[in-house]
Amino acid sequence: MLLVTAVAAATAQATPYLPPAGKVFAGVSGSITAEDSDVPGFSARAGKHAAVIQTFTAWDYNYTRYLRNATRHQARVMVHISTKDGDGREAITPRGIARGHGDAHLVHLTRAFAASGAVVYVRIMAEMNGSWNPYSAYGPGYKGGAHSTKNFRQAWRRMALIMRGGPVAQIDAKLHALHLPPVRGASGTLPGPKVAFLFVPEVSGDPPVAGNSPRSYYPGSRYVDWVGTDFYSKFPNYSGLNRYYKEFPHKPFVFGEWALWGHDDPGFVRGLFGWIKSHRRVRMVMYNQGSHPSESPFQLARYPRSAAVLRHELSSPLFAPLAPEFS
């Protein structure tokens, strides 16, 4: 029994699951299936195998076909967890998550991720300081209450503690120290999946007020494995990016989403990849193809000159085509 407990506790330890030393993963984001996210098409245009495939999911979406799809494409998994339901309405508030009302979903994902054996990068409620997201504390005025930044931080901590797995009694003790209720609907030991948690706000909040800064939502280093942001050609805020990059100097950096938006802009691609190559903590970049290929303004196929520049940039040996487990 002592050995089992020790092993379970070990599997619950945080790790960022970095690419090989000196390398960067380049991946692609899309909808609920790899086919919809046009993985083969992206790889052909970008000239690089997608090392990570990201899927955007609704709250309580319990089907995990995306785990098998990523493995089929020899890629690691990234999943964005929102609080929206399948119709785009708010399914649960940050306070609801913090108080345990979403535990059934979190326990289900924990078990599914562990059973898959895959490395899963989890983006929790990204762009949380954007007023367009239901889990933001602003929308556009200050919402507070169930959507306060404090409740957001507590929701994140609960999600990380549960989804790292381990003995439920130990998880409950950590939740109790945070003044949060114990795990609902689980006992014994939760399996320890290979998960890493990505904190990905906008570099400048909308609205741009002090209480809506990235730091306002940050749950603490022990609950975060990567920091990063989303970056689009339509809003290239390099001054904000430089400031934010320096704010969390001890975490690997990820572009959870990046894309062309509006017009073919090879200069944006050159500039962004120049920035990436000069900032060594950047270890992953995810191109967002959009959820609906025929309608998405981000589809790389819309921007042939930029795609050619991207192909050139990704030909650098800096970008690893495969995670070690697929090499």
C-alpha cells in the first residue's frame, strides 16, 4: 500500500513536458476532430509535421476522440477547456468550478487522459482577461461575484489539483488548505495523467484596467507549467508581448494560438518568428486554423505568401517535427 501511494503521488507531480533541449514544437489548432482542423493540409503548406494538435472543447464535452486523433497523427494533445456549452452559453461559472460543481467532468477527463497514455497540454479558460469570454471578470464592466478574479484563481487551482491525479485524500487536504470543498464523486486514487497546464491570457486586458491584468488571474506557480499568450496579425502588440514575457521569467513560453487574420502578411510571419528565435523560453507555437475551415479567417490556405514564409521559417532545425515518443 505504501508503494502504491508513493507511485500515485509521484505521478501527480507537475512537469511541463518540454520538447527536446533547444527545440520548439510547432503545432496546429482546430475543432473537435483532427480532420476538421485540416492537420494534413496545414502540414503540407507549412512544410512541417504538426508536433501538437489542439482541440477547442465545450464544458462537459466528455467524448475524447481527439486523444486518438492526435496519436494517429503522431502528435501530442492540447485541449482548451472553456465554460461554454455546445451552444456557446455559459455552462458553469468560475465559482461553480471552485466549489466542486464541475468535478464529475474533471474526474472524467483525468481518467480519460491517464488511460490514453498521451501527453496532454491543458489550456484552462484562455484569454481570461478578454471581456468576450464568459469566465472573464469583466464583460465589459466589472462582473465580480461568481466571475471574480479570486474565483477564477480558485477554479484553476481546483482543476489542476484534480487533473494531476493522486490519492483523493491528499487532493482533499490540498483543497481544504485553499478553503475549498473536497472532491465530489471520487474516492481512492485518481490516475496520474501526463498533463501540463498552460496559462494563456491576452498580454493586455480588455478592458485595459489594472484589475484585468494577466497577473490578476494568475493562480500561482505551483499550478502553472507554461505561460504564454495568443497573437494575431490583426493585433500585433509587441510592446505588450515584451512586457508580459518578462513577467514570468521561470516558465516556458507558448503561443497558444497565432494566425494570419484579414490579409496576407508575410512581414508579420517574419517578425513573429524573429521574435520567437530571439526569446529562448519560447518552446511551442500553435497555428490556429479555426473551428470551421470553410468559414475561418485564419485558414493558412487563404494566405499563400505568408504560408511560403512560414514554410521557410519552420524548415529551421529549431522546430522539432515529432515529440520524442513518436521519433
